[in-house]
Amino acid sequence: MIPTLLLLGIMALVAPSMSYSCYGDVSTLQAPMVSCSAVRAPDCGLAMIRRTAEADIVRLRKYEIPIKRVARNLCLDPALIAAIISQESRAGLLLDNGWDQERHKYGLMQLGRQQQQSFGMWDSEEHINQGSTILVLSINEVRARHPTWTWDQQLRGGICTYRAKMGNLQVYEDDPCDRDNYYANSVIRRAQYFKRHGF
């Protein structure tokens, strides 16, 4: 009996259950069709999001255990963390020694340089924890401002607030996704793909 419980505990540490998120199930979220415009033509549409997610999941496997540990500790869906990493840095593909091209944002989750001191190396568990903590704080900030919103609206708002904070933008308007709903939809689509593939 004890060895079985010990084994279950170890399994939970290495590959925790996907049902522990305090923010609901990303697989049930509706993400409207991602429309393409002349500006976004190279990086939009469901087919493009799927192709980039398929490519990114190979690189994300390197970070799967740290992502799941951070997710469990923060009561956050690991697929959502993976989706932010994919959206922000293509799981490190777009980075130069951890920095974006303008050297304004750092790490897998692209923390804004001007906003706070980054912890750990750009691809470390400490960095993933810091970015994920900011995501949780962003979701909770939207929940506090909009307690009557549905969980779906609060999560979307939290994702958009995370993006605004990383860009050092103030978010005071009624709907933080008014500025860029595309970002939230892209993150949600990626999260749903990653969840179906083990995150």
C-alpha cells in the first residue's frame, strides 16, 4: 500500500493531473476564428497557429517537467503556460541569448525589461515561475475588477493583461482585450493543442 502511494506521489510530481487548474479547463474555452488581415497575413489563421504549435511542441518538451511543476504550484493549467511560451518566444526559437530582437523583453515568457528584475536564466524554471506568477496575478486582477464576468471572460482578460504588462502598458479600460483580442485567441488555440498533446 505505501509503495503504491509513494509511486502515485512521484507520478504527480513528474506528470501532474490536468484537472488541478483553479482557472478552469482551457479545452472548453471558445476561441473565435482567427481572422487574417494584410498586417497579420504571415502569422495568423488556424492553420498557421496549428503549424507553429506543432513545431513548438518539440522544443517545449525540454521544459515540460518544469512547466508542470510550476503549474501545479500555482494551480494553473500547464497547457496555458506552454501556450504563452509558444506565443511569446516560439519556445525560445525567436530569442538571441534570451532576448527579443529589440532587447526589451527577456526569456521564454518574454518578461519586460523595464517592468521588473528577471529571476534565473531565460529558460530556467525560475523564469517560468516568474512569468506564470505574473499571469496568475493578471487573471486575479481582472477577477477583482470584474467579479460578475464569466470565468471565460476573466481568463481572456487575464491573458490580455499579461501581454499588456509585458509591453509595459497600463490596463485600466473595461475590457483589456479590446486592444488585442487576437492575442488571447491565439494563446487559447495553442493551449488547447498542447493540452491534447500531454501538457
